[in-house]
Amino acid sequence: MKILLVGSGGREHALALAIRRSPLCTSLLCAPGNAGIAEIADCRAVAADNIDGLVALAQSEGVELVVVGPEAPLVAGVVDRLEAAGIRAFGPRAAAARLEGSKAFMKEACDRAHIPTAAWGRFTDAQAARDFIRARGAPIVVKADGLAAGKGVVVAATVDEAEAAVERIMGARIFGPAGEILVVEEFLAGEEASFFALCDGIDALPLGAAQDHKRAGDGDTGPNTGGMGAYAPAPIVTPAIEAQAMERIVRPTLAAMAAAGTPFRGILFAGLMIDAGEAKLLEFNVRFGDPECEALMARLDSDLVALMLAACDGRLAGQSVAWRADPAIAVVMATRGYPGDYGKGSPIAGLEAAGALPGVTVLHAATGRDANGRLIAQGGRVLDIVATGATLVEARQRAYRAVDLVRWPEGFCRRDIGVRGLRATS
């Protein structure tokens, strides 16, 4: 079947490789893609947020399945538009994608379904938010309600820091319209993990867990980013925690969404905070995480396209997912300055040597070609160096050996991805 993949990041490169492995895929298009995806798919210059353009492309090319990678087109209703045109699409419709598109909507849905999560407040007035913060004290969490590319959350250690976040988000509007509403939450202590479930509106299959590294610097220092690396599986997500996540979080959410007439189909990504053997929900996303997806896809042994079709068609009951035994790690290489100001156009070399190492795959996240055909960086997070190994130790060694072969003076990465997982298994 002819498949269209929407997106241009490392997540989409990982998905493209998994889709190409499926015997069901006869042809793969990607919009807009990147320089790495272009090596395995027919890339078209249609932006991921160009809903009209995506629908027109799918229609003109006779696409039979559209797989949507990023959250913005899902929240904007691309699945609704594609289905209205008679094209099958993997991902939630707009009404269900509000679980990520609005943090206040998500928290209200959690309250209705009795999901274990942090106490919270919703604010459209900055002074009311500051009053709430002063009453509760710190540490406390301040969030922009809308989409902010993974950067709209401030974990404030002091009341002053939280009030400054209110001013930046709601006053200075650093996230634009996403900050018109604020969600302020109780701080939850523990260890964070990303848990994924494949959903068909009624049934759900667990897709395992990974651990992301959000801060820009080693030792979880520096500003929040979209994610600087991940590893899977996550030892903190034991079989008991996975069962909790499914029974207390995923399945009640599916039931509540279905009862509201907005069934959820696609990937439900539950950010968990785990403490003393109990898991609470931090927030939902409605797609694969990035860079978690890169580590998960390196371990997937099932046919991804077959699973996605089963989710689209309401056929997940009785299905199962097979995984490779080897753990995987994804190390993000980013442009110096990210997540702040950074330059574009710096040349990158050495990827062929890095990708030739055993167990290593180099994924592109924000790359392109200059007029001379040289590979260049075109964004903040630019590459994902993914490695598998018999142990997490071996996977890390392979990944960082590959990183050291990449010739990119303007790039940087964290050197401690996966260390938390090593501590958990030592």
C-alpha cells in the first residue's frame, strides 16, 4: 500500500524506517521529510501544518494510509480532514487530540475519569495565578495551556521563579497564544518515565516505556529542551507499574473519551511520575515522543503498519507486540545555542563512518543539503545517534563511539544519556 508519513524530525525518520520494513508498504512518501528520510522515501515540500496541502497530496497520489508524526497537525484536525476525504489516517481526531492541545482540557478529563494526577488550577488572569502559587508554595509547576514544542513547562523551585514564569508565559507571551491560559500544578516527586499505548478507541496495547532527558546539559542542568536523548526499556517501569498505567490511566481515559463521543485512536503517550511503587500522570501527549520514538522503533520486532491499521480499524483486541531483547539508546546532537538562539547552515560530515559501526543507526532530525549538496544543519535538534547492544552499557558505548565520529564543530550533545538506567540495573 502507498503510505504518506507527515513530519520532518528524528521521530519521523525512525517511523519511516519501521514503515519501510513492513511488507504491507509498497511505496512511502514523506511531507516534508529531511535529508535522511529522502534516502528511503519520496519527500515532498508540503509542511506538516499545511492541512490543505497534505489532503491534496494524499488525494493526488492515491495514498491509502497517512501516518501523522507531530502533534500540531493532529490538534489542527488533519485526521478529520483526511477521513472526510475517504483516506485512512493514523492518529486521533482533533476533539481527542485536545488531550495534548490543551493541558486544562487534559486535567479536566483526568478529574472526570478519576486519573491519579497532580492537584491543579486553571487561570486566565496572571494575578489569580500568582495568588494560587503563593498560597500553595514551592516547588510548583507552571504550564502554558497550549502547544509549545515541548518547552512550555517550568518546574519552579521557588515562588519567585514561578511568578517569573507566569510573567514570561502570560505577560511576555513567549509561547504566543499557547500562554493565554495557564495551568499551575502541584509538584510531584519521583522518577519520570514515558509510557506509550496503541489505542483503537476502545482497546489498547502497551507499547513499552522509555526515559527522556529534557535538560540541555549533563546532570539534568540547563534549560528545558524538546529532549536530548532517551533509552528503552525503562527499568523504573516494572511489569507492576505498566499494569498500573494501563488499568488506572490508559483504559479509564479511553473509556471517558469514548463516553464523551470523542474516541481516542492512535498513540497515547502518558508522562508518568513514579514514586514508591505508584505511578501518577504528569500529562498526555497524543503521538510518539521524540526522542523516545527513536529508541522504541530500534527495538520493535512487530509490523508497525499492521499495528497501525488495526488501531485505525478497531481491531486491537487480541493483538500483541513483539520486541527485540536488546536495549536501545538515542543520543541527540543539537546545534550550539539550542534551545536558545542558534545558527543554521553549518556543515556536517562523518555520518557514513558513524552509521557503519555495529548496532548503530544515524537518524536525521533537522538536516538539508546546500547548493553544493553538502549535508547541513537546519534546526536545533539535528541528529539522533541510535544504538542497540546486548546491554545498556554496550548500547551507550556504541552510541558515543559513533557520536565521536561525527564531524560537526557547531554541534553538541549530552554525555550522560542512559546513566540513570545503568544505576537502576546495577
